[in-house]
Amino acid sequence: MYLHENFLLPNKTAQRLYHEVAAEQPIMDYHCHLPPEDIAGNARFPDLAQVWLGGDHYKWRAMRAAGISEAFITGDASPKEKFDAWARTMPDTVRNPLHHWAHLELKRYFDTDLVLGPKTADEIWELANAKLAEDSFNVHNICEQFDIRAIGTTDDPIDSLEHHTAHNAGELKTKMFPTYRPDKAMITVNVQAWNVWTDQLAAVCDRSLNSASDFVAALKARHDYFHAAGCRLTDHGLEYCPFSPCSAEQAEVIFKKLRAGEAPSAEESDQWMTYLMQYVARWNAARGWTMQFHLGAIRNTNGLMFKKLGPDTGYDSMFDEPIIRRLAGFLDSVATEDAMPKCIFYHLNPAELYPLATLMGSYQDGQTAGKMQLGSGWWHVDTLDGMRTQIDVLSSVGLLSKFVGMLTDSRSFLSFPRHEYFRRLVCSIIGVDVEAGLIPDDSELLDKLVADICYGNAKNYFNFPGV
């Protein structure tokens, strides 16, 4: 049987660790892009195409590579036509993680072992849609089924967070927490868009923003607001972490220039971003928050398709320029102030993992276990090879035992089996090492190691209220 109960588990040690330890752990999905209104509103789904294919640019990229017309991907084809196009693509994805993910999702959500392809498409469509039509197939029951204890959404500082407040006021075991992502405050490539957003920030804060200090105060007010709503993380999606020191006087000059609609120089853009990032780091450190750095994505590389479809549609790639020197400068600037928050570093290019992991080791503080984290394989590298590489790098120059584990980073409510995929791989790696004599065959040691990586470390590290 495809994806049988010991899938990815090559020996008895791996099998025991997974079935007796890892599979029993709750899930802390601390970073994703699920819509808060769907979580709070207990959304249901009209059909398999919309819940499975809508917004999933992993699948869209594969379909394009297989020669599927855009009409059947993001176009005006019917849901069934889009699903059939995905079914035709599925056999072509062998050895791509999509093949594993898709069939784990079919198995866990729809209780079928059928392998998707043109011959099985109609049967899978009918049985999945029958399940989706049941009253019990809704977001809250999905979270209950997978024992999700926390979902960390990704939110703009100007968001109201009304859905988080409403959801957490209930008695559900799954809590939802916002993540403060101030990219629109920091990135000044499009000055017009920056000014529109700044006007929105002023309106939300009910104050005039006439100076850089006003702007910073407004961002701090929203940081306060997010903290009251349970937020414990910031997130920063950047090609690289800038470091170009900026005085308060220089920041005022750059702010005035931006408000006048003038494009800053490249140096000024980095100065502005550095100035704001340092403030966020200070606020995070003071409150015990975690600062996530999602580095190394070149976005919207296909200009023609960006004009047609907009962002997040499958046209992003890996950044291949060195990032460590600037990141080291930034980290040292906040460490010198004794204002280093907990940090998680993700890089889309696996070539940067060893440099990142060794740099992180310079800022572990001897007080907070695993304070500096090498984030799980992300986006194009949340594959078996990518996750294995991340685990090997972390194990080689850091402490795997303090790793906060996996996240979905997903826009789909059908993505929670990614945690199972990750957990099976972790148990496989550890099981192989145990049976090769590289790790002691000590069940107490191994059980704690696996349980902590799957859930315990994340629970203690993020300290979400009420979890």
C-alpha cells in the first residue's frame, strides 16, 4: 500500500518513536497564512478544488511545468475542470513532495488510499465532496482532529485582530494568535504604496504622523495592541536583513522624503529598514517575543505574470547573494544594547544554512535554551531533502534537542499532515542513527528528544497565553 503505516520509518526504532511518541504529540502551528476570519468563523468548503487548489502556488507551479493551461490553474475553468487538470498532473509529480503531501491529505482528511490520477479522479472527486458536504467537515473539527493547540497567523500591524479576539473568547482548545509583520512599514520600493499604508496606520492609531518619531510611536502602539491580543512573534519577509546604521536625524530626513513622494536611494532604503528593525527587536526583547527572519526569496520574478495575477501566484525564487555580513552587523547592533530577542532564521537557499547556524551560535546567551533557532526547511526546501539538510546542519553545529520544530507556512486547511511528514522524517533520522550506534539506544532520552522537537520545545519557547 502506498503511504503505509511505516512510511518513511525504515527500522524498529524509528517505528516505535513515531507511533508511540511523535504521533501522540499535539501540534503547535506557529506560522501560517490561514485567513483568521475562516478560523474564527468555522469555515466550510464548497468543493475539493476550492479547498485543495485555491491559492496553492506549489500545485500551480507543478501544473504549469506539466503543460497545463493557466485557464485550468487560476483562470475561469470550472472547479471540476481544475481538479481534473490537477489529477492529470499528479502522476508527473513522482519524487516531488507534492505527491506525498497530496496523498497524505487524501488519506487523513478523506479516508482514501486511492492514488490520484485520471482514472481515479471522478471517484476521488465524489467521495471527497461527499465528506465536505457533511456538517462535521469544518475548520474547528479539523483543528480538533489534528489536535492543533495554537495557530499563528500572519498579520499586518494595521489589522483589527477582531477575529482573533472573537475566536479566543470561546472554549475551543485551538487558540489563534496574530503575528506582527511590519514589512509594509519598512519596504520603500513603491513610495506611493508606502504612503497609502502610512495613511492607514495614522487612521488606525487616530494620530497624525508628521515625523519619523511619530511613525515609530504608531508602530509601537500597534505592537502594544498585538501583545494584548496574544501576539508573541514578529515576522520579516526580506531578501536579506539590512544593516546600514541610521541616526534619528537621518531617519527624519528619509521620512520627510518618503512623505513627499520621493524615492529614497538604495542606501536610504537600507537605513530606514535598519532603523525600524532595531526598534522592533528592542520591543520584542522587552516582551519576550520571538523575531522571525524569512530571508532569501526573490519575489515576482516573472513580470508579465505578476501583472496578470499579482503576488503569491508561484513566480518566486531563491536569492543567491551572501547575507551573513549584514545580518551579523544587525544582530551585533542589538546585542550591544542588550536588546537581543529570541530569533528564528529561515533561508530559502540551503547554501546559507551553515553560515546562519554558525552565526546564531555566537548569540546564544546561556539563559534561554535554544534562544537562536535555525528554522525548519521553508517553502521550496520543505522537502525530505531540504528538511533533512536543515536537521543535519542544526545537529552538526547546534542542538537538535532544542529545535522548535515544524510549521505549515500554508494557506490551506488541508496542510496539517505536513507535521506528520516532518515527524516521520525526524524519527527516521534518529532511528537510523540509533541502530547504527551513533545515538544511545536509551528510550527515555529518545522519547524526550522526539516529544520536545514535535511539540514541547515550541510550547515553552513561544509561551502563547492559555496554551
